[in-house]
Amino acid sequence: MDKDRIAVVIPVYNHESKVAYVVGEARKLHLPLFVIDDGSTDSSYDRIKDMSSITIIRHSVNRGKGAAIMTGFAAAAPSADWVVTMDADGQHHPEDVWNLIRAVPHGERPIIVGQREGMDHRHVPWKSRSGRAFSNFWVRICGGPNIRDTQSGFRLYPLPEAMHLNVRARRFQFEVEILVRAKWQGIPVLETPVPVTYDSQAERISHYRGIVDFYRNAGAFSRLILMRLFILPFVRRK
């Protein structure tokens, strides 16, 4: 893998308390760095706007995490063959990018998911632990990869392959749908362990919206199951 062809994408939405630290640490990787401000209404942009050696792209309104990632892919694609995505909430350690890169088998172009260790820590909310188990199960039912952390946002994607998987979801559901569609199209999905830091409840940044996101998740999984049952068999016969 040519390390000169790897870029980092950080989607940001109202992460004012953490974004400057995360971006500052990511700059130390000396990789092209794209920060996608997805319509933040707090001071997130102001805290990073004067940082050097980064490219900031702003959505005028919040379009969703998946939309921000796709914007990052498009921005990185002219100069990168691989993109690392990481969240702006401080749970990931940017230096673990090299763990993802080392996990790529020679000559292959998989998606590498950073499987978060330490999810049993007392600061990890129960909804994060149960949500991961829920997501893992339904990803398998949809015909996706059998991995242990389908909700991790710390990933390495091959470009342009990841841009052409016809993922419809544009919010948090993007990250599970892209894994399912990758498996459908024969792109390997692998995992490698990475540490994770969860802040206390008072400091944690979360945009999970209970019932709204539950129904969005249910809708995404229902759509993928129906596609697997009634559309994929005919596509594969052609």
C-alpha cells in the first residue's frame, strides 16, 4: 500500500468540545486531512478554521453522517486510493490509523473496521453495547459480514470502490449499509482491534435520538433484507 495515497476524513456535527483536539491529533499523522462540517450550529467550525494543513468542507445544513462521509470520499478521491474515517467525539485514537493499514492483506482491497476494545467499561452506555449487538445481528441477517463491531466509525475504505456501492442511507445507517453492500459485491470486510476512550456521561457527545433513530435503523435493515430476498437472486443470475 502506498502511504502517499491515504487520506483521513473526519465528519463533524456539533462537536465543539472535542473537534480541535481530534483534528490536532490527526494532523500529526501527516496524511491529507479532510474535515467535513455537516451543518454544525455550535462553534465547531470556529475552533478549527485557522488550523493549517487541513481541508474543511462545510454543508450548509445537516445532511447526515453518511452524506458527510461521501463528501469526504469525493474530496479525497483525486489524490487518494484509501480513506480512513474517524469520529470527532474523541473516542478514537488517531495514531491507531496505522493498525488499520497494517491489517490490509497484501494485494487485497478490503474495508477494515476498527473493532473497539473496552466496550465493557463503566463509562460505555448500555445503549451503545446493546446497539452494537443489535446491529451485528441484523447485518448478518441482511447478508452482510459476520464481524463484531458493525457500528465502529473508525475504518479504512478503498477508493473508488466504496463510492460505488449504491448506499442509499445518508445518516448513521450509512455505516451498516455500506458493510452489507460491500459483502454483496464481494469486497472483503475485515476487523482489527483498536482501543477506544469513552468519556463520562456528563462529557459525552451523542446525537442518538431514540425513537427516530430506532425507526430509521429498522427501515434500513428492512429494506436491505427485502433486497437480499427479492432482488439480489435475480441480479446474480445475470
